[in-house]
Amino acid sequence: MTDISLRQRFLDSLMGKYVDKVPVCSVTQTGTVELMEATGAFWPDAHYDAKMMGTLAIGGYKIAGLEAVRYPFDGTAIAQTLGCTIKEGTLDSQPAVLKGPCQSKEDALEYTIPVNFIESDRIATILDATVFVREKVGDDVPVIAGMVGPAAIAAFLLGIKNYLMWSITDPEIIERVVQIGVEVCTDYSNALFEKGVDVVCIPDSESGPDLLPPDSFQSLFLPKYKKLCRDTSGPLILHMCGDVTVILDPMANAGFEGLSIEEKVDLKYAKDVIGDRACLIGNVAPVGTLLLSKPSEIKSEAKMCIENGVDILAPGCGLAPHTPTKNIKALVSARDEYYE
């Protein structure tokens, strides 16, 4: 096992196989100001330029030591392509959705996916970044692309107020728009796999109990996720923010190869519930620990995650833009020290 590549170790862990040590990486956003300064690839330009996007993403691997390359750094590419208006973002803040195209129920019932969605500027940029990254890092480093999931797409298209209200009053509208999200994610994921991505990570907290009753996950989203997992040609990771303790069991039944959870979830309990149905990823606190704590404190929390059964050591959510590089390196060092 000493000669195993980072990519093989990551994929073996994701598939539930034995590994000599848990991989350490981020399956969520990795762009930080210090890495921007080190690579010369800065937000907001790195959201919209394939070479800059790839260069910054590779910095997380080459400079900070994370054992994967992960991009993009925001969740607006799909939303903008589907007709949402966005705020561009700044050096240290991500782009954000301002308004969706479905402001009425009639809009939602008539909405269709734009023709040539995959060829749109934002999506094409990420596909081109995939080719750039793979050429730069070769075949021995895992490449992870992120995209928002079906629930997030529905919330973007409808607006969060309509999304929450209609989930109660007009659930058939929500189901229709979520199905649109499934189709978008399926086609986009398969395009990414064709370009050389190893894994697609899908943050989709809008399906979770922080926003909707847990029963909604079981009745609406679980069947949609199962279809998404069946129809894609490579491994998927579901990332959920918030306390998803009450839906861990159905999450593990959805068909995702990996489940990424944040620090609000007790990791040991999550491992007990999930078992070997999915690879458990997380869950070092990105703000309270990685942004604000000392390296020694980061190492302590990271080692506890390994002790509690995590399969891939990672931040519980995207890195805060001002996270120090030394703190990211401490996360990697913690894993190394654990196995000494």
C-alpha cells in the first residue's frame, strides 16, 4: 500500500475498500485569499475563467497539501445558466443568487431547461477547467467538481420564500421543479465525468431538516436522489449543511457513494447509522476551527474525527476565504500524525 496514488486511495475509501490511511481533502470549496495570492488567481475572476479556476484549485493541492483538487468555488453557475440573476462576488465573498426566473406558479409550471445548457458560458468554463486541471495534475490526483443539487436548483429558480411556501401549499410545483434539477444535475455530472472528473460533490442542504420537515426528504427527495445516482456515470457525494441527524438513514439509502456532513452532526453517531452504506466525509468545523483556531486545536479536532470513524477527513463545509494556509496544512499534518 505504500505506493498507492492519492487518487486510488481516495477512490478506494469512497467505495468502502481498505486503505492504509484516510485521505484528507476538501470536497467543498477550497479558494482562500492566501491561496489566491500564492497562485495569482483571484476571485471573482477565478469563477469565470477556466485557467484561473484550475490554477487556484490546484493551489489547494500543491501549496496547502490537500489530497485532491476541488472546484469551482461557488454555486451560481447552474443558477445563472438557468436564468437567475446573480451578484458577481468580490475577492473574499462568493457570487450569490439575487432572483430566480419563476416568480409565479405559472412561471414554475411553464419553465423548461434552456437549450444547449451544457454549452453555456458558465458550465463550459467549468468543463474547460476540468481538462486544464487533469492535464496539470495527471492521473494520480483525485479531481472533484462541485455543483448544487436538485433542491438548491428549485430554491434558486423559485426563490426561497416560494420554495418554502409552495412545499406546503403546492407540492406538485416543487416536485416538478426538483425533477428539472435532477435532469440538470444528471446531464451536467455526466459531462464532467466525460472530461475527466473523478467525483462530483453535490451540496443540497435545501432538502434537509433545517428548511423542510424530515418527512419531505423521505417522500420527495429520496426517490429523486436515487434516480440521479442511477443515471450518472460516476461516483457522487451528497454534502449537507446543518444538523441532518434525523435524516442520516434515508441519506445513506439514496445511492450516493459519499456523504459529507458538517460539525453539527455527531460523527460517531453518524458512522453508527450509516455503517458501510456510504463513505462518511467530514467534519472539522470550517469557521470555529479551521478559520479561527490554532494549528494544535485543529489537529486535536481532526484526530478525533478519525478516531470516531470518518472515512475521508475534510472540512465540514467550504473553507472560509480568510482561512490561513497553515491551518489547512495542520489538517493534513493531523492525519499524518495519527498514523505514526
